[in-house]
Amino acid sequence: MDQESGSEKELGQSQEAGAAPTGDEHPEKPHPEFEIDIFRDWCKSCGICVAFCPRQCLGLDENGAPVVRDAKRCTGCRWCEIHCPDFAICVREIAPAGEQKAEEAD
């Protein structure tokens, strides 16, 4: 017995010889996307939102004001929103295109 087949069995991934994976075992759910809004008039540039973001979606510009660096990394945990002392940041889920059209029809 070679090491490869033994390790596959240990992980519970053994397949019959020649069988191709179907991909139906664990279909991936679509990752929701989020919009991060920063209200500049309310923000005092304290940096708390940047410090609490676990995915580093936010950063600071050259003036020390928070900016959205990579909204696609956002998981919607809302840590930035919860910890902002000035309520100057808002995180909202963006509805997929199909859901937006269905809601408009109602």
C-alpha cells in the first residue's frame, strides 16, 4: 500500500478507482457581498474601525481617515460598525442581482 492511498483513507476521501468526483457532495454557497459606507461628516478619524476589522478591509489614507481597501474581503461581522464611537460606519449586505429584481416586482 502506498502512502497516497493510505492518507486518502485516513481523511475519509477514498474514491473508487476511476470514479470522478461529482461535485454534488458539498455544493458551495455563494459568498454574500457587503457594502461598507463611511460617513465622513461624522467620522473623527480615530482608526478604531481599522483596528477592529479582522479581514483588513479598511485602511487609513494619508490623512489618517479610514477608507475601504477591499470590500470583497468583508464577511459582514460589523465589528467596525459596532465599535465606532461616532456611528460613522455602516455595513450592509448587497442582495444578489436575481433577488433585487424579484423584490422590485413585488
